[in-house]
Amino acid sequence: MPPEYEPPPGIPAPPEPDLEPYHITSYDRAPTQTVITRWLSLRINRTIHGFNPDSGRLTILEEPDLEDITGNDEPLLVCTSTTGQGELPPNLLPFYLRLREHLPQQPARPFGVIVLGDSSYGDTFCGAGELMEEVLYETSARKVGDTLRIDALETTEPEMEAIPWVREWLEQLES
């Protein structure tokens, strides 16, 4: 078995950013979607931190709870995959159901949605993003920008679409 990779001598590992509330990410338990959405979340994290390091901090909530968003009005970026026939992944479903049940009013909260899906599913393509968008509207949250729908049939590198979108979303937040 080959030894673990180590960076060349004299090159330090990149620092882990000190980040907190700003971003909910969700992923399907299927290995491919897990890897894609986690990778995308890490790239988004770097983009947000690199765009304006003083703008706030970032938390990636892989199993969010309603309490994670009540009590603050930080911007919320939902990044999720779609499972089955337009459904939410299992780790995001309890959050969605509690949000729908309680509908905590969030009129000062800006939000955005990035959703991964497969257009071969027709009408249910990116349905998880539509569900999250709908419930956030019901809490009076304010959507910033258009939803980014990433099609797995057309895009092998979702970050190539997501990173420019995130930069534009951040600019819209600041304006």
C-alpha cells in the first residue's frame, strides 16, 4: 500500500477557515451525490470566505434543525440534491417537515437555492430545491437571485456552474 500523500517540504497545508452560520447543505446518501454535494459545499465555502472574509462566517449543516435558523437572520444558502421522484434527501426531510409545520416567520432572512438533479426525471427534475424554496417563501424569507438547477446529465463538474453563481449571489446580498 502506498504511503499517505504529504505536501512537499516547505509548503504548509492550507488553513481551515474559521466560519459559522450562513449555509445549509444537504446531500443524498447515495455515494455519488454525497461526494458531489460535499465537494460543491467545500468549494462554495472557499468562495464565500474568499469573496469577503469579513462578511460573516459559514456553517455547513449536513443535518440541519429548525433551531439552526431561528434566532438569527443570517443569509441562508440551501445546496441540495434531489432524490427519487423530486424528493428531499433523508437528512434534509426532518428539517423541511419541521419548518413546514411551524413556519417561523423569517422576513429579514435572505436565501438562495442550489439544487442538483437529473433532467431525465422530467417534471420532478430538481424537485427538492422547489420544495425548499416554497417552504422558505411561506416563512416570509426573501429570495435573492434565481435558483441554480444543475443537471447531472449535462454537468460533470457542478462547481463550474455553482461558483460563478455563488459569487453573483454574494454580490446581490451586498447590494
